[in-house]
Amino acid sequence: MKIEGSIALVTGANRGIGRAFARALMDRGAAKVYAGVRDPASVSDEDLTPLRLDVTDPEQVAAAAGAADDVTVVINNAGVGGFSTELLTGSFDGARQAMEINYFGTWAVSRAFAPVLARNGGGALVNMLSSASWAARPDYPGYAASKAAQWSLTGALREALREQGTLVVGVHASFVETELSSFTDAPKISAADVAEQTMEALANDRVEVLADERTRQVKYALSQPLDL
């Protein structure tokens, strides 16, 4: 699809990968980028159009779809780690929050904006996923489960929205240089790199981004025998 002249919504656009997505869209000539955030005052980039959007609040999601009825690109980036939930002990609260935001939040925004994209010619829907979509993680099981669910949802949306001409893109990355991954010293890719690869995928109508070598290895391993 053509990014130049497009009108986009990026959820969680006030920092990290979301900010990089928004900036990459503007740099590629997008006519307008809505920054969907819980607190519009947190958007410091004057090139962006702040839009109040808590992806877990049905009324705000519906209001956002009404206010941003001109969008042709929706990027579901808002997410949390839910790292407080341990596998065998403690509360499930972190995992529930991760599922609520990463999975149900993406589903709610996609459902609300699918008709908007259809009316505006199809456009594109992008979901920020993870290498954890494909890898069981006993150290952060809630996050991994939410991303696995989000990946499944992305496939369902791709099938459902094909007829209306909407390109559905899944973006997978391992650790990215953001606050979310500050807990680890593992090798990281930059948020700008993830955003640039995603812009290339949009421009060339590709449905998947495997942003780093670790992610490519994890996907390849899906076809291999289980190591028991």
C-alpha cells in the first residue's frame, strides 16, 4: 500500500516502538498520524494528533473510531509485559492485564476500525507481536500467552478482512530497546529498525515482519521436533 498521503492511527504512540512507528509514518509522508494514548498530554511530538484511547475501555474505543473515521492504516502497538505473574506461584493479575491489553485490546480496536478501513478503501491493519508468540516462556508466561493469542487473532483478522481489501501485517521481534525490555541485557534491536522494516512491509504488501535473527530462529524452530 502507499504510505505517502495515508492517515494512520498508532496505539501507544507516546513512547517506545509506538513513537517509532508514528515517526516513521510521518517521515514516509503520511498526511496525518493519530497518537492513540490514555493521556493525550503525554504526546510531545507536535507532528502527531493526540487521541484519547484506552484500548481496554469500550466507550473510548468506539469514540476513537468515530473521531478518526478517516484512517487508512491502524497499528495496534499498545501493550504491557505482565511480568509480575510467575508460572507456579503468586497472583494471576499481571497475566490478566497482559491478556486484557495485548489480546483483547488489539481485538477491540481491530473490530472497531475494520469498518472504517473498509469505507476508506481497505488500507492496512498492523499488529505488533513478538518472538514470544511462538515460544513458551516460563519466566514471563503471561506475556507469552497474550502474544500467542494475539498472533492467532492476527491470522483470523487476515482471513476475515481480505475480502474488503485490508492488508493485515504481523510484526514479530525479540527484545527491542524500550522500557518494556529494560529487565534484560540480551541483544536488542532498535525501535526505529522495527518501524522501518514495518514500513517496508506495508509498502510492498507483505503480511509478516521477522525483525531480527532471534525471531527468525524461533519461527524456524516451530517446524522442528520437540526437544523432550
